[in-house]
Amino acid sequence: MDKLRTTNILLAIIALPVGFVVLQKLHFIFIPLLFSMFIALLFLPLMRWLKKKKINNFFSLIIVGLLIALFFFLGIELAKLVSKEILSSKTEVLQNIDVKMQQLIVPIEESFGSERNGNQTISTYYFKKLNMQESIFAIGMSFKTLLSSSLIILFFVILLLAESLNFQKILNSTLVKQKKQSIIMFNRIEKDMQTFVKVKFFVSFLTGLGFTIFCYVFDVSFPIFWGLFAFALNFVQMIGSIISVILLSFFAFVEIQTTGALLFFIALITLVQVVFGAILEPVLMGKSFSINVIIIVLMIMFWGFIWGIPGMILSIPITVFIKIVLEQYPKTNKISQLILGSE
């Protein structure tokens, strides 16, 4: 028994780094697959409702596909609106940035004895080596990657909803050998994932709306952009909200001239993040996601290291999934209680 246990431990030690490498190398498959699983779980209630109404599965998939297409269409239209807003006031904003940057950088230049032609603006001097062709190429490649990932996600969503990829059967044949237990686990995963995505979307929407409103009130440029920016970054656990507040605060420093108004603005957007992110979100999530804060930070760091920003977004859903799996077995249930904070 001791030899068998030692062998199992050694195999686990070998398997862990191999598993990490596989996850990292095959990120182009795993990331779209996981995102598609969460999207499919959101649409499963609709698919069941359409099935009760005796609507053919093929037409149900078309309806879901149209809803997803509508979501992308609205996203593109919002992007166009933001682009027009930015381009319409680009010159004025750049001038304001240059004035503020001049106030910050000139004393630093003088202390270090740096020489710069007084006629040259900060932006033209420090960004004159910026290669616009390379920047446009990088943006094009990012758009190409986003488009290909979206198509892969859509493909997986259709497969999952059409039951060509049956997640419940996969659970039954891999993690859980009993059909009844696999059904219970699948229902729990479905419920928790739907709760997570709905709450996260709702809280992110309120956060973005708060940012947009305060940008309008304090006359900060690009309020719609900052609202969408805060909405998107709020999906990156913990770190996203901090980044959005810091970047908007820096931009507000450039635009808001009065120190008192600037501090009040920063306090308000910070309050938005605290009220919605630190108070409302945990209340809406409920006890289902009572995960240890240390574990959350570690999981964000780990999945961020493996998959970057997509990994940080997926870190909490993956942790919830692991928690549910650990709770199914007596030996690992204690680990779930101690480490993941379940009751």
C-alpha cells in the first residue's frame, strides 16, 4: 500500500507540470471551449422552453444564433459610436493631455538635465518614434484573433446546444461514474454558472453606467467609452476594477482643472466600484460562491499566468467548478470546506 501510494504521488507530481504545459500550449482550444460552455449554459433554459413549445431543435438553434448575432451587432454599433465620439474631440483632448503632461514632465526633465526643444510638444518628442504601420498591423492582428476566437466560440456553442457535445455525458464518463450523481452535479454547475454570469453582467452594467454618468456630470471626455471600458474590465476579477479606476482617474487629472472636483470625481468612481463590486455583487452571488479570498487571488494569478486576461476572467468560474467537483467525494469534501470556504 505504501509503495502504491508513493507511486501515485510521484505520478501526480509528474502529471501536474505536464498538465500545465498542455493547458498553456492548447489555449486556443481550451479558452474558446470554456467560454462557449458558459454561453451555452446561459441559453439552455431558453432551449428547454422552446422545446416545451414543441419548436424544432434546428429552429431553436437558429433563434439562439440570431440572439448571439444581435449581441455582436449591438457591440459593433456601440464601438462605432465610441469611435465617432473620440475622433470628434481628439484634437482638444490631445492638447489638454499635452498641457498636463508638460506640467508633470518638465520639472523631471530639469532635475535630470534632459534637453528638449521648447517648440516640441511632449507627445511629438516622446512618441515621434512610434511606428504607425506597426500599430495598425498590431490592431489588425488583434481584431483577426478576436474574430477567429468568436467564430470558434460560436461553433462550440452550437455543438453544445445541439447536444453534439454533451457536457453531462462527459461528466458521467469521466469525473462521476454514477448517472444520478452526474445529473445532480451538472444541475449544480448549470445553476451556479448562470448565477455567476448574470450577476457579473448586471454588476458590470451598473458599474459602467455609473462611470458614464459621472463622466457626463464632471464633463470628462468620452463618457460612453469609459462606461464600456469599466463594464468590460469588471469581468477581470478584482484587478479589472482597480485598473479602470486608476486609468480613469489619470485621465480625469488631465481634464479636470480644479483639485477639489478631481478628488471628488475619483472618490465617486471608487465608491461605484466599492458599492457594486464589493457590496452588491457578493450579496447577489449569495453563499454559493463563498470562496476564500486567498484562493481567489491565487487562482487569478495562476490562470492569468496560464492564459492571460481570458484566464483571469475564467478564474472564478473554474474555481466554482472545482469546488463543486470536490464536494462530490467524501475524501475531497474536507479540502473544499477548508480551502474553498464552503460550509
